[in-house]
Amino acid sequence: MRTWAGVLGVCLAALGSAAEEPIDRWLPEGTLFCLSIENPSRTAARLAGGRYAARRGDPAAQRIAVEAKTLLAAAREATVAGGDIWLGAFWELARGPILLAVVPSPGGAAPLVVIDAVAFRCHLARLADAGVLGPEVDRRGIRARAGGEGVGAVFWIEQGGVVAFSWREDAVATVARGLFEGGRGLAPRLAAVRGKLRADADALLYLPREALKELEDRNTDVAALGLPDGITLGVAITLDPDAIDVRAFLFAPRPRRGVLALLDRPNAGLDPPPFLPPGIPFVAARFDLSRLVGADAPPLARSFVRALGDRFALAHVGGEQVFLAEVEREAWMRRLLSAFPGQGGVHEAPDGAAALRDGWLVAASRAGTVMDLLSEPRAPSPLDPALPRERIACWWLPPTPLRRWDDPMGLFAGQAGALVNDADGLLLVHRVAIR
């Protein structure tokens, strides 16, 4: 009883100091990573409604929920006993945004959490009452509590109902210096990211150019993208009643280079070829193929590329990949195909087969696959209407036939997405429908 009375007293004392300003300014401008849980109570309410709630009766979902609760309970007991900060408590107690970040500091990159003082003080009281943290001390404006044997200390500053804490004192000192100088910190950058994504997102992820540069140095595929200086990646996740909405914006102003230059095409009402059967997974995109063919390419290759438009698609038909390309010079393409033997409009070459249909070139490794695809006109499955209509790419994936690691509960009813070209970069929208 004494323990919970102490916790309640601290919580009530902190209630009057809730933050009124956005807490983004607490993070320094050079922040290397940030995950913002925008509104924990709103997210919890969304999970309790819509199709998420309907899935709670599924036996597989119930098993996973029981296992998750067991693991969380064990983690809670271990962290309280060890004096560590249990982040799960913040989800339960926080009344405002939670920022999980990695910030630069004199000792190198360091973790930092920014949260309202109510949640922090309530949880700190639990740990102090458990006797695993030392008394609170003031270290030149930075508050601290030392841990016991094998337990790390925690450092924090508090202002206007907001707390920034870390296990590294130099990280907190970096934040304190920025607040003292009156800077806006990361707020302008995060505002720009939010402006390109959904305002009602449940979680927002921020990666600056510095973090992406490290990926580029380690991975040649990332380097081939041609990321410009100053680039930033923002990702927003929103729990809609019938779908999980994931949006990512890659800040890449024109002019672009590398793979990004191929995608610098005007947005249009892009759809897959009209003859794709329903339920066929596909990706369709607009890009400038001529950028991949140099002046030293064989004449036939250059003529082939000039005969095509800027709309392409890949589909998965009967276990095979099918390539589809819009044709602008259909007469030239017919003359090319006629050089190979054909039957029923399908021409076979040594390494594959191809045909023309409704202004599209259809190619696959087997003639039977092309014939099956073109046997009769069929309308494709409609894409999610919540996707942007004007786009440079779109895709659709069917539900997983078997329950796998990426969908253990059989929760997903299909996935659809779109890519939109913007003067400031590229917006990717991916929606996972809930059964």
C-alpha cells in the first residue's frame, strides 16, 4: 500500500505541469534518429476498435496475445528489479507524444527519450519505491539518480511539464544547452516531414541524411540510388479501421541522379494493363528507360527502347514473372516479333516468348504463360481507393495463402501501394488491408 500511495502522490503532483508546446524542439537539429509515438491514448483506442478488435476472437490472435502479455510482464518485473527504465510504462501513463531518439553528444551518439513529466515521474517513483535507485540529486541543473550494484544511473532535465532523460549525462547536457539557447531544435525538420505525411499518424520515424549516408557507405545498392545531400526520410504509420497505412517520404529535390532520376516522371492516372486477371500480384511504374541505354549500345537495343513508352509492369502469373511494356511504335514492334516463329499471336525466341495486346508488349519465359494471360479480356482487381490516384507507380499483393512469419494470424486481406512524384521528393503509400 505504501508503494502505490507514493506513486499516486508523485503522479498527482505532476498533473499540473503538462506540456503545452510541441516537444520536437527538445531534440537537437543534428538528431540522428527519432521515433515519435504521436498520441499513445489515441493509438490504443484505434487498436480497440475497427477490424483489429474483431480479430481478437481468432484463436491464433489469442495465443499471440497471451504470449505477448507473458513476455511483457516478465520484462516489467526484470526492469523494475534491475532499476532500468521500463518503456512499456510510458505507453500506459503518457498523456502526450513520446520521442525515442539518438542524439549527437561529446561522447558520441547517445539514446534519449522525451516524454511528459507525469509518465516519467510516476515510473521513477515505482523504481525508487522498489529501492533500486538512489536519491535524486542536482548535477548543475541536470537531475540524476544513481543505480545500485549492476544498475545504471539515469539523468534528466525537466521543463514545462516535459522530461528528457538518458542513461548518458552528455546526451542530456546537449539537450539542455539547446533549450537554454532558445533554439527550435528538430522542430522545423519534423514539421516539414509531417507536412508530407498524414497529420493523424500514430507513429512517425525520422532519418536524416547522416543516417542514410552510413547505409549508403555499407551497401552499393543504396549508393546506386543517387541520394542527394541534405536528404531526409520520414515514415508515418496510421491504424485506420480497415487497414494499416504506411507512408514514407524521401526528400530528394530536383535535379536527381542515379535511380531516382529514372523515376522523375509526371504523375498520371497509372493503372496496370487492363487485361491482367483479378488476383494477380503486380507492380506498374512509369520511368524513362532511355536513361539506361547509352550511346554505345547496339542500334537494335536503342531502336527497341525508342519503340516503348514509359509505362511498364511486372506480374506473377502461374509461378512465372511476366514483363509488360507500353508500346508507342507498334508497327516497328510487330515487324520485330514477326522475325520469330509464332502461333496465335505469340512469338517464340530462344530465350522466351512475347506478344502484343492492346498496345502492350507481353513477354515471359514460356509461350504458354503468355497465351494463358491473353486468353480472354479480364479486368484487374481494383486498388485501394484511399491510394493517391495520380502516381508514377502502383502495386498489389494478394493475401498470404499460408500463415507465415509476416502474417502469423492471417490478418491481412491484401496489400496495395502507390508512388507519387513530388517536387521535393518521392511519396510512397502502402496500405495493408485487415480482414
